[in-house]
Amino acid sequence: MVGISELAKNVAKKTGVSQKQAREVIKAFVEEVVTQVNNGERVNLVGFGIFERRVQKARKARNPRTKAVIHIPEKKKFTFKPSGKIKYL
């Protein structure tokens, strides 16, 4: 798995900036995507994908041990839909 440090190292090599600067830009980018999505916006990165919040409807489920029916409330999920360009690589 690749983390921010590894991404920052690769971005720094490609752009000629320091790893620290690259890490700060990556962190700021991620924070901004999360902020925009939490504010109800869809973030569309052409060629990469779409970040958005979707509502998962309330539903009933069954506890497998007790077989009791439980109510699961509605919730908002953070979702990512990949672009067709990367979906099938």
C-alpha cells in the first residue's frame, strides 16, 4: 500500500519541489475534497472519478445470532465512482 509519504516522494521527483511541499499540497488537496463533499458538492476529477455523499436509506436487518429484526437508520456515505479510464485497467 502506498501512503502520503510515498506519493509525496514521487510527486516531488516529477515536479522538482521538495517532499515536504509535495506532502503539504497532497494533504491540502485531500482536505479540500473532503470539505467540498461534506458541504454537499460533487467533486469530479476528469479522468479519475467522482467523490460524493450518497444517502443510504433506512432498512431492516436481522441479527444472525438472535434472529431479532433490528432497524438500521438512514446514513450519508462518502462514495467514490472511478472514471471509465481507470475502472478497467
